[in-house]
Amino acid sequence: METLPLVLAELMVVVAVAGGVALLLARRSRTVSEGREQAMLETLYLANHTLPYLRHGLNPHTAERTVKLVYDYLRPSAVALVGNGVILAFVGAGSDHHRPGAQALTQVTREVLRTGRPIVAPNPGAIGCNDPGCPLQSAIVVPLRVRGRTVGCLKIYYDGNQALTPTRVRIADSLGRLMSIQMELAELDRQTERLARAELAALQAQISPHFIYNTLNTIAAFIRTNPEQAHELLVEFADFTRRAFKRRGEFASLADELEYVHQYLTLEKARYGDRLEVVYRIDPEVLPVSVPVLVLQPLVENAIRHGISRKVGPGRVVITAEDRGNEVLITVSDNGVGMTPEQVRQVLNSDPGRRSGLGLANVSERLKSIYGPERGLEVQSAPGQGTQVRFVIPKFHAGVAVARR
């Protein structure tokens, strides 16, 4: 019986300890919950305020406004935005050597761009800046991804007095994800706008009064000399105009695009006669591959109007679609008058609204926006040596498919 008080005392200790542990767990749970709520609120605030900027895409101007807003709100040691390996904007400590326009200096940035995964760098060694006087002590670096590609990263740096708390990591990670969504929406907006401009430019080029006049004149001439061919051309022209004005989706099969090009060339060959020879070299395996609409016809029209029409004597246009495993190489070449390097540069960088180059810049920008910055047009040309325009696209790409009807 003498042991009863001792047992009761031990039991009270156990209860007290258990109560203390429960209290600590409750407090910790409340603290974690509050941290998550704080992270959510701060992320939503920043995402809402950066939206007007990043909806215009990631560039030095929008990046500068964005990093300043994040810096003013979170008050870290520094904030930076990187795009395509280049510092677009930087504010805070270390701005003397982390300068906008320069290549990203830190190893952690290069690793995030390479892997597409966020990284927490707890010390200067993990940051990996090659400047020995860099004041940055720790960092959270998160990728910015558009259509599955890492196009840049958001970097939030802290000094020795600012701990890398779970809340700060959550804010950076969530903010990077929301920024990526904003940029992807901006890319979709620009892509839709480019597609609309491309369709309009193509229609203006094809169904212009000049084109109609020349085509109808050709048909009228054949009515006297070859009525049967005149009838065939008239049917072809009617079908061509119907297809041109028909509302089309963003993508079509390569077979459909080649059929559209063939109709255009049928009318042009009737006008140019023996002065125009067209050669098709198409691997059958690539015919079902989805391609952007109106990506091929402007290249062919450019070859005829800016190459063959200015050439003395007969001209030749060769259209090639080559199977390269997981990719397709598409080439349009001519033996026309050719271009100087400066003319090539102007063609690829011209305003889509201008007539110069007949929309090659627009086609190149559309390819880059869909498949990546390395997928634009490649133009090889020299005066008197003709012109070759080519591009390589993957057979399968996220978001690229012919719409079902």
C-alpha cells in the first residue's frame, strides 16, 4: 500500500508530460497552419499585382517591374529574374556585379535552368557566385516554365539575419508556379494574335485584287486556246478561295498543308508556264504529322515572288519533307535571284505587317512560340545562287494536334 502514492505520482508525471506534448503538438500544428495561410495570402497578393506585367511576357521591362514589387513586399536581401540564361532584372544587395543584361553568374541558377527544379541554397557556397565579395548568403531559386520548357527562374536572396523558413520557401515556390501560369497565358495570347495576323496576311497575299486579276486573266486566255484547261483552272481557283476563307484551326496535318500549297502552285504554274518547275520530295511517313496552319505556303510564295519572278529564264522550286526519326525537316528551296546577308536579316526581322519577305518573320516567330526559341526558320541565300528556307519540328509535341471536327 505504501507504493500507491508513488504510482499515483508517476502517473501524474506521465499525464503532465503527455499534456505538455499534446500542447506542443497543437501549437506546432497551429503554427504550421498559420505559416501556410500566410504563405498563401502573400503569394496571392504578389501574383495578383504581378499579373499586369507578366501577361505581357518575360522581358527586361516586365521583369524590372516584377522584381521591384516582390522586393518591396517581401523585403529579402535581393530579388532577380533570369530569362534564357540572362539576368533580366536584379534589385538589392549584389547589384554591383549581378547586372541586368549579363549572363547569370551563380551555379544554383544554372542548375535550376538545367533541371527545371527549384533549389534552396542555404549558404554562399551553395549559391556558387564567382565574385568573392558577393554579400548574398542564402537563396531560393524556382524555375519559370512555359509549355513544359524552363524559360527562366525567379531568385529570392536572403542575408545572414533572415532564415530560410518553410513559409519563405512556400512563397517562392508558389509564386514561381503562378508566374509560370501568367507567362503561359501571355504566350497563348501572343500565339493566338500571331496566328490571326498570319491568317490575315496569307489571305491578303493570296486573295488580293492583284492575285485575282492575274489568275482570272490566265483563265481567260485559256478559254480561247484550251477551254478544258480553263474549266479545270476555274474549278481549282474556286476551291482554293473556298479553302482560303474557310475558318481553320491552329494546326493541320502536313498532308493538308501540302494539298493547299499544291492548289496555289497549280494556279501559279498556269500563269508562269514553262518558267516555273515544282519538285516535291516528301517522305510518306511524315504526311500525318501535325504542323501549324499556313506555315508552308508563305515559304513557297516567297520563293516564287522574290526569287523566281525576278529571274531571267526558267525557275525551280523544290519542296522537301524528310523523316528524321522523331523530327521532320521541311525545306523550300529555289534557284532564283537570291539575297544578300543583309536582306536575309531584314526578312527574318521585318514587321509582320509589312510586305517585305511575305511573312517569313511571322512564320519564324510562330514556330519559336510553339516549339521553342531554337526552332525558327533557317535561311541560306546568296545573290544569284537562290534561297533555301528550312525548319525542323518534332513529330510529337505537347499541345500540337489537329482539332477534331
